[in-house]
Amino acid sequence: MPTFEYTGRTRTGDKKTGSITADSRDAATRQLGAMGIEPDRLIEKKKRALMGGGGRLNKRVKSVELLVFTRQLSTIVSSGLPLLQGLDILAEQTEDLNFAKIIQAVAQDIESGETFSDTLRKYPRAFPDLYTSMVRAGEAGGDLDGVLMQLADYLEASEELKRKIKSAMTYPVVAFSMIILIAGGLIIFVVPQFAEIFGSFDAELPGPTQMLINISNFLRQWYSILVIIGSVIGLIAAVKMYGSTPGGRYNLDSMKLRLPVFGDLLRKVAISRITRTLSTLTKSGVAILQAMEIVERTAGNEVYALAVRNASESVRNGETLADPLARSGVFPAMVTRMIGIGEKTGALESMLMKISEFYDSEVKATVDGLTSLIEPLLIGLMGIVVGGIVLGLFMPILQLSSLVQ
């Protein structure tokens, strides 16, 4: 029979702590109620031992885990259960052991007298700035359950946006990989068979054919794999090093926005993320300048982050938000004009959310269009690659047949 540790208060308001043995959590709660104790915290001892293990707690938490936690905590708080008891319940239910440890540590810090938002700030990799700032605003305004519901809606919309992006990227990546595998198989296994036949011609081979044979001879050497892997790793490392600098990160993000097919999609995703984040923060009571600082860090693209940073400075100096965003040149006129109307009418939060919803639908339409556009392009690319290899292989045979004729 499990043992539960509890912290609660009697009907007279006195604080009580101790342990109790019961078949389940509900049975333990009933026993404490019969003893005249209203439990604030109730946790099974073996769970406490599991969660109290060593190791660094400040580890990244999956966005899906954070979404589920936020949605469940919002429901628990709005139903009237104490925050500490809700955290204990979620710590026991969470499948991610590291996240369970973080939740338990948060509950212990709250029990020692810290606020919920101050405790969350100790784990920035698990709870981002946006999360802790909104929780702080909810605590200050006495609407924590409402803010948690807004956070859950925001995280859910962000997850939906990620799924759309992944669905747009998965097909071309898989198809392009198949093209590379097919071309590699032809060059490594088929070209050598033809090379033996061409060797009996005792004649100079056409340029494309000789190039195919040279590539085949290289790829069949044991060191070719090392050269290819080393080149790929070196290229990735160089791009990462370049992207770690402010100028490099800006240039790379700018290049992404100029891509012929995916640039427009990335632009719409950035605008949707920025407007949704800013709307959620301002609606929860976060000051506009603090909200813009958070938006800058979560923009996901340095070009748009710079535009938000410059707009924040302009707002600090007394300008409206719409004017500096319009001067940046990266936001469409429709966006800046709607923001300007929202500022004038006092409905900035709802206007930003409408912009975000519009661009969410645009992202969905773009993803659907990309699927229908990329498929024929990749089929054409496969035809060019395979057809080029086949043509290179048969060019000597065609020349030989013309000489015989």
C-alpha cells in the first residue's frame, strides 16, 4: 500500500504536514478530509524519490509536453484546486521524467514562498520568456487560469503551424533523397558494366560518358565515403559558424526569404508568429515594450527580429507601432495598416490576432500549393538526372552504330 506525504491546513487554518498510507490518492484525500485536513499537496513517496534524483533540471522540454502541461494546469486551476496540488498531480502524470522533476522543483519553490512566475524563470529552457512573462501578468491581474488558457491556445496554434511546415518540407526532402539514391545506384553499379564494354571499343569516349565513368571510379573507392562525409560535415560546420555571428545570421535569414518557392512561405510564417505572439502578450497584460522584446527573441528570423527591434526603439521614443514597421519594408502594407487602425481604435490585440489568423490560412494554402507544385518539379528533376545518365551511357553505342552504318 503506497504512502503519501501531505501538506495541508485544518479547519482552523493551522498548517499540517505528515504522511498517510492509503490505497490511492483519492483514498488518501478522503482520509485527510475525515481528519479535518484540507490537503494543499499530496504526493506519493516513491514518486518523490524518483523526482528528487540528481542531474541538471534546466533541460529543454518538448513543446508538445509543455502544451499538455499548460492545458491541464489551466483546467485544474480554473476548477478551484490549489496550484500546488495541481502541480503535484501533473508531476505524477507526466511521462517525461526530466519535466516531472522540473514540475516538482517548481512546486517545492512555491511552497517555500516564491511566486509561480519567479520559479518558472529558473528553468528558461523549459519555460520560455513568453511563458513566464504571461504568467507574471496573470498573477498580477489575478487571472492566472485565464492566462494559462491563452498560453495553451497560443502553444496549440504554434504546434499546428509547425506541423504545416513539416508537412511542406517532408515530401521534397524524401523525394530528393530518393533521386540521389537512384542516381548513386546507377553510377556505382550500372556504369561499371558499361565501362567494360566501352573499353573494348578502343576509341575515345564522349565527354559526358567519360565523366560518368570517372565519377563511378571515384565513388567505388573506399575513401570516397570519407571525402563525401567530411565535405558535408565541413560545409555544415562552416554554415553554422557563419550563422552564429550576427551578420552571418542576418544574411542567411535574408537568403532564406529570397528562396524562389519557400521564401514566401517563411515570410508568412514569420508574420503569423510575430503578430500572434504580440497579441497574446498584450492581451494578457504584458507591457508593449516588454512584449516587443520577447517577440524579437521569438521571431525565428533575424530580418524580422531587426525590424521589431527598430520598431521597439521607435515606440520607446513616442512613435506608433505601425509607422516603424512600415518603414522596415518587410511587413506588407495590409499588416501595417491594420495595426495602425488597431492602435487608433484601441483594438490592437484583436487586430493582431486577425492578422495572425489570416496568415495562418495563407500558410495552409501555400503548403497545399507547394505540394502540387513540387511534385512535378521533382519528377522532372528525376527525369533529367536519370535521363542524363542513360544518355551518357548510350552515346558511345549510338556513335558506334553510326560508324558501322
